[in-house]
Amino acid sequence: MPAFFIRSDEIREDHIVLSGDLSRHLKASLRVKVGESILLTDERRRRYRARVADVAGPGLTATIYDSQEGPEEKWPSLLLAQAVLKGDHMDWVIQKSSELGVRSILPLIARRGVVRPRPDRLAGQLARWQRIATEAAQQSEQWEPPRILEPLDSEAFFFSHPTSQAFILLEHHRGTGLLDVALPAKAGACIGLAVGPEGGWAREEIEAAQEGGLHSVTLGPQILRAETAAVSAVSILQCRLGRLG
Ligand code: SAM
């Protein structure tokens, strides 16, 4: 059972009163019964084990029988700046990187991207990606959902990335691998990782990334699909940071 995210204002002393989407999902999709245990995490990174007490009304009530604080953040956080990919490839990157514990995902508008979000559909697209990220974080029992950030043009990101250190995954690059680069160690640090689109990075983007202080890194001589490169690189970084294992 996933650890569902709730708001702390849904907690009333020793019970939780859920309404809206989560209540409907628990009752209609998961068909939880009175007496069943559910796992809930609030925005203060506090997790509750609660027993379903009432499903009869419009919402759902559960009685808390155990709670715990989330672990203190010991590692830097990861920001994945992923060039927008076609169709469900982007959904897949968002889902897998959320399971792997990235803190935020910034959709990049890259010169050689096959698709770019249409302004009139952007709000819906971001809300959909946020749902995918939140569901993946719940399923993997993360302590908070990743944030889907407002999209940026790739070169704008390269010159204004809000990170302690940022890397650009560069295909056809014979340089340093992700295993060998120095990483910041402070828990409050943020590591950025930029991954290109199906068509790869344009020369202007590579130059802008280098001027913007991003370190070029390689995943070896093979040319990976963007989604494979993104998930491989996030896995390597999370492993090195001690989050995986
Ligand atoms: N169309 C490009 C080409 O054939 O050269 C390939 C682009 S690749 C499908 C998409 C993105 O994945 C790249 O821009 C890069 O960010 C990343 N990538 C793929 N293979 C990589 C590798 N071996 N090392 C570093 N990054 C890689």
C-alpha cells in the first residue's frame, strides 16, 4: 500500500478525516474496508499508520495508531532538468526519477526537442506530470513528492540554474564519467542534471552550458535514449549519495 500524501490540517487529534480525490481513490479504487491499515505522510514529513474507521459518509475517517518523524535529510537533493520528450517517454522519466527520489523536475525546452508544450495546454500538462510524480513518490514511500517546476528554455536554465553544482549529460563526449566527478556533500546542497532531447544537444546549448558552469559528463560511448540516460544518471548519482542501498 503506498504512503499517501495528506495535509496536516486533515488531522484531528488522533484521527484523520479525508475527503476529495484521496478519499475517493481509497474507497472506489482500492476499496479499503473498516479496520484496514493505511499509511499517510503529511507536509511536515510526519508519517501515520491509521486504521480505517468510517467509509460510509462522503469522506473517509481513520484512527491513528502510530506515527513517526521522517529521517533527517543527510544528502544533497537532485534537480533533474529533462528536455521535454515525446509522449509517454516524458511520463516514464518523471515516474522513474520520482521513484528514485529526485527532489524536483524541470522540463527543458531544447532546440532539438521533437515536441514543445503548447502554451494553452501547459497548465494541464504540468498538473498531469505532477500527478505522475506524486503517485510514484507515494508508491515508493518517499517522504515528500518531487516538485514539477515551470519549464525553461535550455539556455535560460544553463545561465540561471538554482543548484550548488550542475552537470550536463553530453553524448559523444570523451570526458569524465558520473562515477568520477566530485559531488557536494552538504545536505542542503542541490545537484542539477541536464538531459537532452531525442535529437541531442545543439552546439549553442553545449556552449551555453559550459559558460553557465555546468560540468559535461559522459555515460560512455554508447548513445542511449534520453529516458535511459536520465534514469541511469539519476541512479548513479543517488547511489553515490547513499540514497540507494
Ligand atoms: N541524437 C543524438 C545523437 O545521435 O547523437 C542522441 C541524443 S540522446 C538520444 C538524448 C540525450 O541523452 C543526450 O542529449 C544526452 O543528454 C543523453 N545521452 C545519451 N547517451 C549518452 C551518453 N553516452 N553519455 C552522456 N549522455 C548521453
